[in-house]
Amino acid sequence: MTSVYQGREQTEAKHFILRRYLQTLAFKTLHGGWGTLAYIDGFSGPWQSRTPDHSDSSFMIAIQVLKDAQEKVRESGKRPRIKCFFVEENPDSFTQLQAAVAAHHDPASGFYIETFNGKFENAVTQIQRTIANSFALTFIDPTGWTGYEFAKVKPIFEHAQGEVLLNFMFDFVNRFTASSDPVTLTSFDGILGDKWKQRLDAFSLPREEALMALFREQFWKAGKFNYVLSTPIEKISDRTHFHIVYGTRSPEGLAAYRDVEYAALKDHGMRRAAARQVIQEAKTGQFVLFGAEEMTSMAELSMDAQIANIKNQAKDWLRNQLPSCPKPFSEIWPPMLDQFMLRKTDAKQVCVELGKAGEIRETWRLNGSRRRTPDDADKIERP
């Protein structure tokens, strides 16, 4: 655990996802034909930054990632443009934000930075101008649950060539949606929709699952996304602190995010274990002889056990799909990843294991093929 994030392991996991996914997105879009990539940060801060240059803040992480991607893409002869739009309402934080990003605004090199002092909801018109003719990633990281009412930010969400990462402050929302104060309850209408309490109570699910299902439904409607995922980030105490919610229209984006999610949760599990070890040592005065390699191994074992269980659920799901098969694997893995916390490589293994069990044909091995897993064009069908 780095000292910058000590006691903020959840923030480190959030920044891990932002950094890794933005890196992947930048290279895929800029190498894939897009001349301009726009990055929108709706609640930029800085908040609780512990570094003089704010390198532990989302806006500076984004700048570093995007400048590096732009430089590497240029080596291939392309001339990509990067647009950053940072929004911060708090005047003192905005002053710090402006001072930190000013030196990185470099129009001559195709790197543009615009800042906005005010509410994210009031910056929609300017943001629409920024993201026009660009592929856009919008990152929303509020300190609570207000300031991004879906009806107001809908034009940004609906940008056809764009994706959204949103930090849903589950722990706060879970506590305050149980309030009896009418004003507090009404404050959730903008993200949970009208009559949300009745709709929430109608779910026959545990409260966290029901609340996330309700929020994801409203998020999906606001952006007309094809896929909406949510990644729970837990505290050291194993209680969910927040969910990173991701919306995309792209199967490739879906697969890329699942890869990042897996790496982030494995890394977060290791850091939570290390933090618990520090707490235990402080309480008992006894040192536990677990090094970095042991922590990594334990985190991997924990993730592997979770994935094995989820793959079994995915097998049942695929069995239910078989009556409507054959379908190419390209039509199987996106809905599987949408529903289950699996990577594309895991979806392939689900098919391989069902193939070995004789429940589906091993079409990827026909005609003398030595391939061990299916490709997108391989049919998934009954024997």
C-alpha cells in the first residue's frame, strides 16, 4: 500500500479503474480511427489530495494518462487531439484545480483543457460543444448523491460515441434512503426516479442488490446504453463503500472494462488484506509474516474462487440459451459479460467446459483445428 492512499484503499481502487480503463480506451480509440478523444470530469476537486502536484486526484491521473497515450500514438504518425473538461463547484477547490492544470493546456500540441466553476448540471451545454465530433469518456465522482440528476445530464449520457464511469456512493445512499425526512427522500428522485421508494420495495432482492438494480435501471434509461455494469468496492470491514457504474454501447468496451475490473478487484483485495494486517499488528503488537507475494497469492485465490462460482452461474444461463441456438460466440459472450462479472476469456472457458461435458459441440475444434477455445465466428450449439 502506498502512503498516499493509506486509509483510502477504496479511493486507490477507484483510481486504479479510472487509470487502467482510460489507458485502454485512449489507445483503442486513437489507434482505431478517432482523431479526438474527450475526457469529462464532473466533480474534479481536488478532494483529500495528499500530493503537492495532485497526482492522486482524478483530474491529474487523467491528464497523465492522456498525455502519455497521445505521445505514443504520435509515434505511429497520427496527430490525435485530446480535450479535457474539468468541472468543480467549490470556489477554493476550483482555484487549486485551475492552478494545477494550467500548465498542461497546450493547443499547439493538440492538448486542450477547459475548466468550469459551477455545478456539473449547469455545464451541460459547454460539455456538449466539447464532445462534439469526439469519442468521450465522462467520469462522475460526487461526494454524495446530488448534482447529476439524470434528466439534466441526459444529453451528455446520450452522446452516441461515448461512455460513462460513475461513482455511486452506495454507503451514503443506502443509509439516507432509509430516512423518514421527506426532503431527504425527495433528493433521490433525480437519480432513482419518481416513486422510487415503492419501486425499491417491490424488488424481492437483498437491499444492496435492489438498490443497485433500481439505480442501474435509471442510469441505463438516461444514456440508452447497451450495457451497464457495476463494480462493488468494499471497505476493509467487507462492507460495500461504493459501486463504480459503467455504461457503454460497445461490446469491445464491455470486454475491456471487465478485464480492468478483474485486475482492480484483485489488487484491491491484496491492499485490503495488507491494511487489515497493519490494523491487527497495531492491536496485538505481533508482526504477521505475510509479504507482498503471499498477499498477492491470497488475493488471486480469493478472486479465482469467486470467478469459479460465477462461471457455474453462467453455465446455467448458457444452458437456458441453448434452445435458441445455434448462435455465433460473438452473440453469446456480450450478454454473458453484461450479466455476470466475467471476462471474455472466462466466457470462452465456460463454453470449453460445457463442450468437454458434451453439452455443446466443440465447434472450434472441427476440421482439424487445434484451437482450444472458441472465436467470435464459432457456433455455440447443442451436440
